Amino acid sequence: MRVTVICPEALLDDANQLAMALGQGSADGETFRAINWWNVLGNRYACASYASQAAWVNAPDTTVQRPAWDTGPAYAVNMAGARRAQAALWIDGGDDFTPMAAAGKLVVVAEMNPGAALVRMGLSQIETEDV
């Protein structure tokens, strides 16, 4: 399943914690890096699109647990941050209306072309001269 995840700038750190908790290893902590999208309100976002298990789509209905790979005295995943991001999740249901990415929501769009998902969320790429 392909998911496109739209992360508001304010949730960047917590969203990376959730990406690690739902992912395969500490490298997933770099899922959301570049803040290079924005909406008409000027809110800025990092976006990622990738093949995923159903973990992202099912995350609102589950209790996020420390992943099995995260062991040792110095845990990689900040579970409090992962749970804050989980609480901010909004799964796009593909309704006929076109929602806009919201500053406080971590939006997951499943089974849609990434470019179409970004347009659906009302985002456009930030050009260097716009910043």
C-alpha cells in the first residue's frame, strides 16, 4: 500500500518518532526532513510518500508500542513523542470534498498518487525565492 503523509512543521520531531515506532529501524527517524511544501495560509509541511504496511492507516485505532528493534539502555524512539503524533493523525477517507492540510494534523493519504495527494491537501511546493 502506498501512503503519503503530510506533516506540519510543528509536528516534525514527533512525526519522526512515530515513523520509527511504526517502521523498521532508527533510519525511519529521518522520514520527515525537508519543509518544502505549504498551503495558501502559509503553513509549512514536510511530506513523505512510500510503500507501507497498513501500520500508518491503522495507527489511530491501535496503541503504538515500542518496536522490537528498539532495545538497549538508550532507546531510540521517544514514545511520548510518537503518541503525540499518533493523537494528531487524520486518515483521509477519500470523500468527495477536498480537505486542506491542517497545521495541527498529521494527514495520511492512502492508495493515491503522491502528487494527487498533495494537490488534494491544498499544498504547493515552496520555491527557493518564496522563502
